[in-house]
Amino acid sequence: MPTTKSSPSAPAGIGARQPRLEDRALLTGTARYSADVEIGNVLRAVFVRSPFAHARITSIDTAEATALDGVVAVLTHAELMLGPVFFPTLAELLASDAYHRRPLASDTVRFAGEIVAVVVAETLAIAEDAAELVFVDYEDLPLVLDPVAAATDGSPLLFPDAGTNIALDIPFEAGPPPTDELVRVRATITNHRMGVAPMEGNSITAVPDPETGRLTAYVSTQMPHAFRDLSAMFLGVDPSELHVIAPAVGGGFGGKTPAEPDYVAILAAARHLRRSVRWVQSRMENLMTMQARGHRFEVTLSATPDGRVSSVAVDALSDLGAYPGVGAGMIMTARTLATGVYDIPHVRFDIRGVATNTAPVGAFRGAGRPEGIGMVERAMDMLAFELQIDPAELRRRNLVRRDQFPYRTATGLEYDTGDYELALDRALEVAGYAELRAEQRTRRELGDMRYLGIGIACYVEVSAFAPGFAAESAAVEITSAGRVRVLAGTFAHGQGHHTTYAQIVNSVLGIPVDHVDCLEGDTDAIPDGVGTAGSRSAQVGGSAVKVACDAVLEKARAIAAAMLEASPADIVPSGDGLCVAGSPDSTVSWAKLAETALDPELVPDGVEPGLSAAPGFAQSEAGTAPFGCHVAVVEVDGETGAVRLLRMVAVDDCGTVISPLLAEGQVHGGLLGGIAQALFEEIRYDEFGNLTTAGFADYGFPSAADLPSFETHHTVTPTPHNPLGAKGLGESGTTGSLGAVHNAVVDAVSHLGIRHIEMPLTPFNVWSALQEKPGTQDSGRDAA
């Protein structure tokens, strides 16, 4: 990826409302995406995909397609002989390696849309025409689409060698089981499937070197270095044989992980043909293959009559799709957050993950966090209803207190710092909670059919806690032109790393943000890196930039002290360079310092030549625990079931806020993700396993017209785990908003005896609940 240069901007360090520095290229069209990279004589690839959800391949006839003028090759598993593609760490959770997926199906297809062959031609139109001429004979096999049915004995098996569709079976229990006389509420809470649906789908251009065969891949991914290393493993080559360049990326949201079978197939095709090959995913392909969520929780919350929660027990069933893999990590994350922000001493959380004849599931914004928090927050509202305790008050009675941090949950997760009651109080104050409840009572007394609902969700999540996410690389160099070059191991695809890192540079070195250039996403220029996922970049990548700046400053002080005949302790940044404290006229410019640093004879003893540093940074493997409280206010039409979101109040705590404008943007995007799942979006299949939401005409999602202006606020509780005091924020909005909106809609109709409505809360689903008799929803209370 080319170095991005800053737009003119006033100096602004940590905490300043600095406008984004990377947007000029995006807004003027000079930014290049994978499909825009100009490569001479690039071939176009189109995949032949199975129209059946479960079938045996008896033959593949490519003769007619191959004979079409302009077709270079039609490649199947027999030609490429690629092994399985999987995440090694997540594969360890599965009961068998039989569940792994090959990039091209060899003998059996297990979901509609699975790749059977790849057609490579001189133009896209020819490749599309040729794909229609590949004739595949299929022998139908029995289907299992429902995860409950898939987990039942005697259901059709997707993997006979494994002997079961249950790929994940992990029981868990910790803490003292409750013994007191308790009230229990039970519910089945489902997180339906969603499409990840980034603006830019998957895209790759694979270019083999004509002499060495070394592959250069221009790819839309979140993690270029992990993509390089895993793809090299799947191709059976050394990572040095693969050069990955991630140009501009039109959104990832967790869906663009390194282990993508389609990418591996294109890399293999380019290597096989020794020609450049490009593949760009269509919207239908994207919705067909990039899906997330798919969890079913049977949850029981136990509490004393005065509302002290003593236990949460969950039977979790996760639909992992045709090839269990990445989805296993999502349900594991949900388990870690089963107690939410509450001091609950006992947890039982038994996980089963099953294979079904649907698309494999992966990550989407939150990646287990919204599911786990949404579950416990929905259950808390149901408990409040049963005990006739105000939902806010019930939460307050159970919050982890500020004097309990660092706090270890019954699931074994450590929360570093927090002030959960402060976030709750702030959210209720901003929302005007007492006034909203008063208005709700008035409407109900008047028989108003515009039902008002108020939903609360207190949340905590985890950032930078996954294995391998705790460390990151970054190099900082001051050039002879007096500019700063940051080489980061993270990779931005919309998050604004350039702006964030420039503000950190400004705070440490005093150099204006428009003098900072940032390079990410090129594995030759930056040998090591983890990438961007799990809300890790600001805290881990940003800390790597900070400690590199600190090291550069220490070196520059020594050089400046020698030049100015002063003590290094008296040397301070002046913006244009370094000066003696209190004497701004005694200044050495950064350009002069960089030039001097390159001359070994002018560098003081013990100082390494060059004004650069790359020490890297490693944080605690426990990561950090961002938190907050969201309040949603909705209006439900009692006649049609239509839901109107009136207000969305978000109070979030990500520790130190490095870039307030970017933080607001991250929260806005996250809120949209949770709201969309609660009210609009849903992946659906028919009884034959055909996707019925294969385009934006069928897959519902909100526009700006469906949403109010978001009200975002922050509390600040820094973490001790990194020098910035920062925590993640990118997934917080989704984690809190999902439960808040869900609770608000049910709260709006709770006076009618409705206890629970499954998502998505579309007008039809809400209207259907309104037609049912009160008390028939899946929930209940009993005495222990």
C-alpha cells in the first residue's frame, strides 16, 4: 500500500478533535482498491458454485467451457489439489479435522454456493459465460438446515467420517451453585444469522513473478501478515514466497479474515497458470458466503427475591454452518461474557456447535460480544419484570463495584478497570430516564396505541484479548525532510489509524500532524504485524507507535544536547524541532537532527546512528475491558407492529480517548450494527437450502432515514495495561445497542403481557406477538 500523506492540518495531539487525515484520497477517488490496481494482461476469474445445499459430485464436464474462445483454463480440485483451509487455533476446538473445508469441493458439496470450479478467462464476460457451460452432475443427499435438528441423533450427517454433526461440545461450570430460595426466569434467546455486507466484497489480484514465480497479492483483507503466513501454509510455500499488499479496503467488520478459501483458490490458480488473475466478489456471492451470528441460548437467571443475581445457566447451540471453523471462536467469546457487568458468582455455560447445510459462519462486528451481553441483558429485563423492580435499579444492585477492580469473573475473564455505576448513572441522566418512565405511564393510562419503550443495556466487552493479539510492531523514523514516517503492523480499513497515530506522534514529539506519513499493509515494507481485528489497534498498535516515538525522542535529545551544549534533561520538543527548555531561540530543527543522526562522527557515544526506532509493544494477554451503558427509546405502533427508534443514547468508556472525532465515528458505526441486527437484518434460507436474501432487494438493512441522531458520551477510566491508558472501542457500539434496542421494543409492549419477542423485531414479528395471548411467549418464572 502506498504511503498516505497527511492533508494540511493544525497540530493536534491526544484528546484533540482532529479531522481525519486519510479522507482526501478516498473522497477524490485517488485511493485504489484491489480491483483498481492496474496490472497488464490480468485474467479474470469466476467461480462455479453449487446450486445444491447437499449433494455428491459424480462428474464435472469442463470441455465445452474450456473450448470457448478466450477461456484460459477451467480448474477443479483435480488440477489444483489444495488441502483444507482453516484457522489453526480455532481448529483445536473442533472434535475432528474432518470438518475442514477445501477451497474447491472434491467429492461433496455441503451448502448452496460452495465452489466447485474456477473459470479463468481473458475477460470477465467470457469467464461468466464459460461458467454457465461447466456441467456438474450432482446426486442429492439429505439436508439438515436447522441447528436443533442437526444436533439430534439420527439427523443427516454432513461428515460421515466425523460420525456426528456436533463439531463443538464444551461444557463449563464455575463458582458455587445457588442454594438459597430463588426466583428463576428462563428464556430462549436467538441471535439469527446476518450478512457482514461490507461495501466492498472480497477481492484479490494475484500476480506471479515471471522469473521467480513469487506471488504478489493485492487483497482486500484486515490482516495482511496473517494472510501471508496462512496462505503460504495452505499453498505449501515459505511465507517469503508471498508478497501481500493491502490497498484501500472498503470495510471488513470481521468478515475479511486471513483464511479465505476463495482467496487461496485464486492464488493457486495464478501460480498454476503463471499468469496474473483477478477475482472480485459479487454482492450475491458476498451475502451467500460471508455470514455471521447464528446462536441459540437457553438461559436461566437465578436471583433472590430482592434481586441479587446468584447464577446464570446457559445451554448454547451455535450454528457453525457447513464447515465449522471461525464461528467456534464467536461462541467462546460469548461464554466469557456470560456474567456481563454483574457480580454473579456461579456460571454454567455448555456449548454445542453444529454443522448444517448452510454457509459457514465467521465474525461480524462484536464477534460474540453482542450475543453474550445481549443474552444477559435481555434476561435481566425479564427478571426485573418478574420481581417488579425497575430495570435500572435491578442492574444497580448487581453491578461489579468500582472497588472490586481488577475483577475476575466466574468465567475466568479479568476486567482491568471499570466504573459501571458511573456509566449507568450518566446514561440515565442524559436520556432523562425518570421523565421517560413518566411519559410511558401517561401513554398507557390514556390507552395510546403508540407504545413507548425504554431499553437499557449495561455492557462490558474484551479487546485485544485473543491469542496473538497482545503484541504489535511499529517503526517511527524522522526523515531528512523533517517529516515522520510511521510503519505500522496494524492495518486500517476505515478506522483512521493515520489520524490516530499522527496525534500520538504530535503528543510525544510535538511534530504537526500534517508532517506525519503512515504506511500499513505491505508485508515487504513491514516484515511483521498482526493486523486489525478484536478492537486492538489503538491500544496495542498505538502504544507501539508511542514507545517508538519515546525511543526516537530520547535519541534526538542526546543529539540535540550535544549540538546545543546542554543537558539532555533540558531538551524539549518545540514543534519544529528540539530546543532548550525556556529558550525557544535555541532550537535544532528535526530535519537537521535527522541529518546529523546519520553521521556516526556527530552522534554522541552510545547513541545508534539514525533517527528511528522500532521496539514494538506487548500488552497483557488478558487484554482490556471497555464498558458502558446504552439506552434506547422506541415507539411501537400497536396496530401494525412497526418500530420507530426515537433515541439512542450511548455512554462508552474506552479509557483514554485518543481521537474524539474518530471515537464518535466508531461508536456511530457500532450502534448501527446492533440496531440493524435487532430491527432489520436477517439471512434466510428456504426448505431446500437456497438463500432467499441474496441481494439488497431482499436483505433488509437500515438507511439514514430509519435512524435518529445518535447521542454519544464518554466516561474515562484508563487502563494500566498500556502507556496510553487506552482500550478498544470499535465493537462497543454493537455490544451495547443490540440489547438496549431489544429490551426497548419488548418493554414497549410488556404491559400487554408480552414477555419476549425474538429478533429481528420487524413489524411482522412484533405484530405477530401482539396477536398472541398474553403469557404465551417462551419464558417463565418459578420458585426453586
